[in-house]
Amino acid sequence: MTRVFWDVDTQVDFMRPDGKLYVDGAERIVANLAALTDFAHGRGIRIVGSSDNHDPGDDELSETPDFVDTFPPHCLRGTEGQARIPETRLRSVLVVEPEDTAAEVVRRVANHPGDILFHKHYFDVFTNPSVGPVVETLAIDDVVLYGVALDVCNRYAVEGLLSRHPGVGITVVTDAVRAIDEDGRNALLADWRARGVGLSTTADVVTKRRQLCG
């Protein structure tokens, strides 16, 4: 069994009120994000992360965004806003670019004991073609998922795992996620729960994983 913690886009531009695409209330979950990150690192649980890493011409970016398929410029490559917040900083991280060949990434991952970070140019982490091969190579079958935004990038990650890797168990940490539309979060979470996704809190995740890790 291979358990990972899956950190979705906990980047400055999303997490901080002065960020380019701030998710309202994101700062309220920082303490829980820190607890999950520290627990994983302290227990030797690999963190798989995703990060937007945009260039100005990316399809997702627009000066006249509809906030459904397009958003204002954010998380531009090399900017402070693209970086992760300190509380979710990864360790011994292997960065996987969308342009990397999956075969080469699989070779690198097989010999890499640390965290993995998938860069992406679009909401869906699976637009990085190495994600699926890495999930298979590492035989990941238990994912604890958190981050932002619940109804955009988290949704794509969860839906991608459900459709592409149906044998992977998924737990969404409900007090370590924030949605752009918080009014719709309960319906989204209920739909996932009906489809077999577990829902848990930070405290419960840490307690259960501590028991499992011994």
C-alpha cells in the first residue's frame, strides 16, 4: 500500500489576501495545511503537490476572464505569487514539468525518495502527462487531498483520480480546503461521498494515519 498526501495549489497568489487570484478565506485553513504538511514530513509520507506555473500566453489566462474557463493572470513563472506558502513547502522535491517526457519522469521518480511537484499550465493536473504514469509507478492507492480551490483544481484532481485510477482511495480533508463558491461546497462534497470519496478533518486524518504508521 502506498499512501501519499496530495497538496493542491497552496500557492501565494491563491492563499494570501493580496494574491493575484485570492481564494476567499484561504488564510483560515493555513494552520491545518501546516499540520498536514508537518505530519507527512514527520512520518515519512510522501507529498505529491501541484502548482500552477503560468506563462502569459496560457489558455487559462485572460484580461477579460469569465471565472469559469478563464481567470486573470496569476501564478506567473518566476514570481513570488507562484511560490508555495511557507507552511506547505515541500522537501527534497522533484519538480515535473508538463513538457517532460513521461518515460524520463518515471525513471527519475523510481529513484527519488522525496516529495513530487507537478507543474501545470491549466486547472487540471492531469494535463501534465506524467501524473498518471507516476501514480502507477509508485503504486499509489491511498490519497489524502487538500488545498485550493475545492471547486476548480481540487475538483479536477479528484475527478481525474476517480476516472483514471478507480482503485485509488481518496480522502478529502474538509477543513483544509476552500472553494471559490463556498455555497456549492456541500453539494460537491456530497456528490463525491456518494461516489466513494472519504471526507475527514485534519485532526482525524492525523490521528488515523498516526495509528496506521505505528
